Amino acid sequence: TKSTTGYAAPGVEWGASASAGHYLYQYGGFDGSSHRGSLHHLNTATSHWTELPGGPARKKFGCGMVTWGDRLVLFGGRACGLKLTNELHVFDTKTGKELYLITDPVVISLTTCL
């Protein structure tokens, strides 16, 4: 195994991951007691972790994430309060800013799924 340096992504379940070039991105998840909203990347060439500022503002877990050029696209997941959501976040990895958020104001309560 190879050691890494920097501020590693926290251990979570239901986090979202994607890779582009020599970067592995990790967002959100649930750490056993709270939802996470942090965005990290691992530079696989240097084995160095970095927490990226300005990630998606909403803490959630269980969302999907893909890369699209220099952008991360996150969809769906569960937000605080265990609400299912159809939000679409687009984050620019070069500028460190969320470009836009598309959301339907309707979220689905888990109780409606039972």
C-alpha cells in the first residue's frame, strides 16, 4: 500500500466518487452521525489529498456523481431530514465554484415511499 498526504476525505458511507485525469473526487456521505457536504480530491500522481473550497452547499448522501470535462455533475441523493431530492449540481473544478443548481422544489419524503 502507498501512503497519502494532505487532508484526506472523511470515512463515509453512501458518498459519491468520480475520477478525471489523475484526480479522484469524493463528495458528501454519512459518517455515522451526520451528513457530510465536503468535496475532496486525491491527486493520484502525487498521492496528495486536498479539500476543495466552495463545493456544493447542500449536505447530502447517496447522490450520483460523474465528471464532464472540468466539471463535476451531482444528481439526486438524500438531503438532511432524509428527503429524497432531484437536485442537479454542476461544480467547476478549475474555479472551485458551483456553476449552477437545478432543482425542482418538490422533494419526496421517505414516508411517502413506504
